[in-house]
Amino acid sequence: MKRIYEFVCDCGQRTEALEVYETTNVLCRCGGFASRVISAPSFNLEGWSGSFPSEHGRFERKHREKLNAERKASA
């Protein structure tokens, strides 16, 4: 199974490549070899609750729609 890994070359270039787990080196654009490094994951969590921002926005929108529907029904 292939995954995206980050690689860094001695010349300083960083690159991402879709590789199998066993791959530790890939060819860099400069002609040298880039080694696989551990990098931080690239997802964003909301600070106070730990939920994903898109889920929070979806919840908030549905909540507002529900409140508006209830106000119309009671009016």
C-alpha cells in the first residue's frame, strides 16, 4: 500500500512522494538522494473542543436552520 511521505535532500529541498513503506530514499530534482523524514500531519483541529472545523460549521448551520424553522412554526 502506497502512502505520501516527505523526503529531504542534502541540498535542502523538501518533497513529498507516494511510496511504499519500505522506501527510505528517492531521487531528488538536484540529482542526489532525498531521505525520508518524519513530518507533522497536515490536518487542523479546533482548539477548544478537538472537533474538525468543517464539522463544527456544518453543525452550526444546521442548528441555525432548525431554530429558524421553529420560529416560523411558532409565529
